Amino acid sequence: MPKRALRAPTAAAVPATEEIDVLWISAGLGCDGDTIAITAATQPSLEDLIQGAIPGVPKVNFHNPVLAYDVGDAFLEKLRRAAEGKLGPFILVVEGSIPNEKNKQEGCWAGFGMDAKTGQPIPTCDWIRKLAPRAWAVVCAGTCSAYGGIHAMAGNPTDCMGLPDFLGWDWKTKDGIPIVCVPGCPVQPDNFMEVLLYLLNQAVGRAPMIPLDDRLRPTWLFGSTVHEGCDRGGYYEQADFAKDYGSSRCIVKLGCWGPVVQCNVGKRGWMGGIGGCPNVGGVCIGCTMPGFPDKFMPFMNEPAGAMLSTAAIVMYGRAVRALRGITRGSMNREPKWRGTAKGPGDA
Amino acid sequence: MPEKKPANLVEMSWDPITRVVGSLGIHTKIDFANRRVVECRTTSSIFRGYSVFLRGKDPRDAHFITSRICGICGDNHATCACYAQNMAFGVRPPALAEWIINLGEAAEYMFDHNLYQDNLVGVDFCEQMVKETNPGVLAKAEKMLAPHSALHGYRTIADIMRALNPFTGAFYREALQMSRLTREMFCLMEGRHVHPSTLYPGGVGTVPSVQLFTDYVVRLMKYIEFMKKVVPLHDDLFDFFYEALPGYEEVGRRRVLLGCWGSFNDPAACDYTYANMADWGRAMYVTPGIVIDGKLVTTDLVEINLGLRILLGSSFYQDWQESETFVKADPLDNPIDQRHPWNQTTVPKPQKRDFQGKYTWVMSPRWFDKRTGQHLALDTGGGPLARFWVTALAGLVDIGGYVKATGHSVQIRLPRTANLPEVELEWKIPKWSNTIERDRARTYFQAYAAAAALYFYERGIEEVYAGRTQTWTSFKVPEQAIGCGFHEAVRGVLSHHVVIRDGKIANYHPYPPTSWNASPRDSFGTPGPYEDAVEQTPLFEENGPDNFKGIDILRTVRSFDPCLPCGVHMYLGDGKVLEVRHSPTFGAQLGGPG
């Protein structure tokens, strides 16, 4: 099917393209967990976008190694064409952190496919260098490709980094779109698919430029903290803190970083509204943040800031809890006229 | 035996191998005159360095970090890391925590085998693929009535194949949807898929409400009903391949050398002490053990542990034979070898790929058989084959009337569900350790995990009803300690070994299944399991070299369920190279599906 050029991001709302390729490179230093995560998404699901179930957006030709039909060179064919500028508009998705291939004499930390001439792996960095300038939009799936993540931890041998560190934080695609980071370890399934859907709407001019914060995150997903959306926030307010894992109370003193971490998992849950982190008893370890993991370790220690803030709230929290206890006790009793066959007006 | 024709060798490569987790490539030398693969080697092109950056970290962080090793079975790593921490910290979680972990891990098996089998492996058996590789087989499949069509609803084998077509096939889509239901079950117990949020050393943070168990069991029963259709569907499909292609049992066949490290702890038995490990290992609801040439040689986790050896030979690392010995003896005073994971020192040495020398980031884990003095290249059979084989032979497992090992088979009882009556399944020890049987065992193990989960659910909710709702036991991190965890990742054996000094991690080495399966030739020249299984595999694909798809090779590699950034490279030995080709690009592409 012939493809027409995508509109500039600010263009009028006229459908301009009927299908778009999504080329997904999972050969950074990652675990493929973001690819697996998006197969869990339902809002929208992968099938929704591939089968064209959402009106008004281009149909997606999804090209990810884990879910591909083709193998080997047949699979790489589309990437090669894209690298040569011979493919229509495409969205490049990068998963996994980008190693520093210059910190050693020879060999390669991360490769994808083989160079027919040399018999050596093609470094993932080379793919990105070739594909990113041709892409209509570039999206980082998960914290590794966004900010480095687990594999960029102190003491790592690969000097790896996120894509904005690799390409530059001010880097923009040829169509003027900054790198879009959807962090999470792994990425929350619906968060990623919703960003993809947003970009498809933008591609046809139905949506304006995707709103990003200065860490290149979509603002509507990462504008609030875990704590602001956590259903255990009420316990915090009442200074009611868990001492053991397995409690349903606030777990900030057990290592939860929710009060300062930007993530919507408390509100959205993990999938279908089920699961999550502090809302279901898992301390927030800050996995969406650029400072992850080093600045949050050891994960099971109370964050230093939490010691101060929980101390500050103790007096207010205990007082409020006590007062509410009194009121709740009253509200748990029926009005005194019930069961006496006398209404309030019959006194 | 047919007469061997003069070799007509063609070198072919597939890189990357898709529909597996991780970057994988294949180089082959194929003898088209005799329709056989000549030689094969495995390599990995990605290194991340977990064992390097874990050093010096707080031991309690181990499960959070090691979960990130794998994006499809990260929770298996987190669980195994918690087991190792429990041993090192001397902590025993409450029974309820163990039931919750077992329910989470059972959901992981149900999800992962389902997604892998029906959305990734299944494509190798789908109508579109069979049409491209074996049109003659598809023609037979069109005529062949499916023996169990009353159970699964597909009239012919070709109808099953059509249902497996990616995204357009009805069963493909149903399986994908079902993989979400099971992941919801997982998230109920472990918080998040695939990197759990609620696992800790000492237990879990999951809130054990009545609702938790309600939400789980209603989903579980839907999956059990689904299994009543899935098992006969796959039996029909796999049996058809033996029938349609006589000799297909030789595809991917290797010597029966299977390892299983056991799964699902019994809280009544498991105290996480090394001294009692043989006993609580045998109480696991999937039995640990090693099968050599069809014979069960051990079910003792201590013996299994003592035999672990990590060899080099073809890998990009410095040797550690002269490096520090962290653990001279285990807590039972058995000597620990310098090549054991407790004593391994990982120093990466990146270099160019050289098939005559070093060619991979994967090392060569082997099991030292003290009876013969051999270093055995065990495989996992993709996980389920080894789990079933060991469990069946050991005859120890009896899970509340739902699963029973008989000494030669494993019986699985799936109770009545909304629309279907009770079903009894039986996995019997097959004649071969080959591609089809690895795949078949995967389907049966989905039913095993579901039936076992029903038992774990009953035990878990019993604890809640009894008011025993504590899910975590506190502990102190010791200054000096060692620990090990044994578990079954979805695709096979998983071990974590930790050494703690001054309250920090001094050494940490995880060994996941693909390290075993995708291992290269070791210092003794023994090939790893992929190499071994692919070499000498007969080829049944109807295409010649010009449009060769390599389907029998790909089915073999995928039957092991490869799952880490690893590589497979098949390589020509001494034969004369006539031609060099990359994987032929031909046939209908899936581009623009839907």
C-alpha cells in the first residue's frame, strides 16, 4: 500500500497516512521485558493497533523481533531499508540501554544481526546511529533505554547509558519531535501503548505535539507521584505506618520511595487495574526515575527523606486519626430513634 | 540406513533468530544432498555484567536486581534470589508466603508457556509457515481429521494450523488474550509482571485478603477450562507431524541428559537450611533431579549443587582457576570446586568472534558426574520435558489428588469447570528427547501448573480462614554467609549462588537455563545442547537451497525456549564451503497484517 508523507506535528487534523511501520530494536542492554510487557496491554492492545481497531489512526505494521514471523535477514530487511531511507515514515522504538563500545580494544557489548562481510555482530549502536535520523519519531521503551537503568548501575563494565545521553537531550527527529521516554522497569503496558496511540494521532494531525517534561516523559502519565495516586496515602496522612511487609498500611518506612517518584502505577495498577507497587505491598524502588537504581539503594531501607517527613506528620496524623476514630464510632451507630418506632419528629 | 551421497555443503545463517527472548543468531553448514546439518556452534552477542555489578551491593537488593536479568521470567530470578537470601540470612517465611509465591510462580508457568507455545513456537507450525516450507504436509493436513476435534473444535489438522496464523488465527488471538488473564493472576500474587514488586527475603508484601484468593481462583478456573481444549489440540498437531513425516522424531534429538532443579517449595518441609536441603528438595512439588540416558541418577539437591562446574573454552572471559577461592567447603564440609559458581570470578574480555577460538558471551555450565568423571552438558528440554521426566521417574509428587507421579508418568486431574466435565491427563515418558517432545511437554506442563495452583489456592485460603495472615518473617543480614537457591525458571534449571562478606555481596552467580542450553563447546570440546541437538538433524523441509527456510532447525532451537540475550551460531567444520548465503529472503512477509 503506498504511503504518503506524515504531516508535521503541528499540521491540521487531516488524515495523511494509512499505515505506519513501528521498528523495535530490543538489542540494547535489556531483558526484552518491555516487549513482553506490551503484549499484556489492553488499553489499547497490540491487536487493536495492528488490526486497525481504533478509528482515525494509521494501521501499525509492528516489527519486533520477539513477535516477528520472519527470521534472520528476512527480518532485518525492513530495518536495512529504513536505514537507507527507503522505507516510508516509521516510529523507532529502542529497548535496552546503549553500551559504550569505545571503552575496550575490540569486540562488542551488544550486537544485532551479523555483518555479512566481516562475520562479526553489527553493534546495536550502529543500528541506532543509522535509524534514528530517518525516523519520524523515536520512543524509549522502559528505563534502560530512557536513562540507563539497572545495567548502568555503579560498577558496571559496559559504561552503558540511555538514548538521550547517547543522542543528546536536545536531539530531535527530522520532523522536529524530541525523544519520547516511557520509563518503567519494565514499562507499564498500557502506558506504552497509549503513548504509541498518541503518536499515531499526532502523525495524522489529530493530536498536537506530544507534551513532554524536561526528562522527556509524557506529562499526563508522569506528572504526579506514586504517592499522590496511592490508595495507601490515607494511612500516611494518619501517620499509620507498617512495620512488617504484608501489612495493608503505608509502607514508606519499609523502603517505599512513592512520595517522590513520578509514576502512575498507583492509579493505573499494573494491568487491567490489577497489581502495582505500594498499593499492593511492594515498596516503590523508583524504577521510572533517571536516578534509578543507584539513588534508591539499598531498596529495603527507609528513604532518608521519609524519616524526616514521617516524623513531621506524626503529631498531626495521630491527632486526626484519634478524632476520626471518635467520629467513625458515632457514625457506626444508627440514629437513636431507629428501632423505637419513633421518627425524629415524634419526640 | 540410506546410502550417504557426496556432500553438497551450503553455509547459511539466520541472524537474528526471532520469536525468542534475546538476540539470537544461527550459522549453519547444511548438506543438502543428504539433507542434514553438518555442524553448529552457539554464541551470544550481548553482555551486561550482572555478576560484575552485583559485587559490593546490599545482599537484600539481589532479587530486585537479578529479576532484571530476564524480561519474560524475571520473577523466577527474583524468587530464586529470595531462596538464596533466605538460606544466607537464616530466615524461614511463614507458610502463607510460600503458598503465595507458589501461586505467583504457577501463574508465571501458565502465562509464559502459553504465550511462548502458542504465539511464538506455534507460528512455526501455522498454516502460513507450513505452506511455505512443506506444502505436501499442508495438503495432508487438509485431509486429516483431528482426532480430538470434539474437544477443541477444529475439524482438520489444517484448521488447527490456520488457527495458529499470527494475529489472524483465532487460537493465536485466544492464547494471547489468555496470557493476559494469567498475568493478572501473577500480578495478584507478586504485584507486577515481569519484575515483581512484592517479593522479599523472608516472605512477601502481598496483602493476604479473602479477595486476593477469590480474584485468583475465578481466573484459574477459566484457564483450567482452556487447558481442556489446549492439550488435545497440541497432541493432535504434534502426533500429526510424526505421522505425516516419518522419521521426524530424529529432528532435534539428543541423548537424554536432562536436569531439573525443582520447583514449588512445601512450607512444611522447607526450612532453607543447607544441611536439610536434600530432604526439603525432595518435598518440592516438582522434583529436582538428573536423568542420564533415561535413568534417574539423583534427586539430591546437595549432590546436584556439588556437581556444578562452570567451564570456559569458547567464551569471552578470563579464567578464574587461579583467582580467589570464596568457599572451600559447603556447610556439610563437602569440598567446593574452584569451578563451582560460589568460587567463580567473572572478568569479561570482549573480543572479536572467532569460531576457531572464542566465540560467545555464554559460558559452559556442566554437571560433573563423579561416577564417570564426565562433565555432562545437561539440557533442560526447554523446562517442562526435564521437569516431567525427573518428576515421573522419582515418583515422589502427589499434589492433593490433582497431580501424581507414578514412576513412569505424571497424572494430572483437572476438575469440572463451568462448561466441561472433569478431565484426567497423563504425560508419559516419551521415547525421545527431541523437538516435538520438548514442545508437547510444554503444553502438558501448563496443565500441571494449573492443577498444582488449585492445591496451593486451597492451602493459602485455609491459612487466611485460620487467621494466620502473617506473610513475612524479619531477619538480620549476617556479616559473613553463603547461600544458594534452586528453582525452575519457566524454561528450566535456575540457580543463584551468593557469598556475603562484611554484610555486602562478595560474589554472586546466577545460572539460568539458557546458559546451559545455549552453551558453547567447553574446554573438553563438548558441544552445548543447541549445537548438539541441531548437528545431524535431518531436514524435512521441501525447499531446496534457493528458498530454504530452515524450519526444522528453527523448530529445534525454539523447542528449547531460548530466553536470554544469547546467540546461536552454527558453523562449518572441515567441509569445503561451496556457497555462502544469508537467510534467504523470500516468501510472503507478514508486513501489513490485519
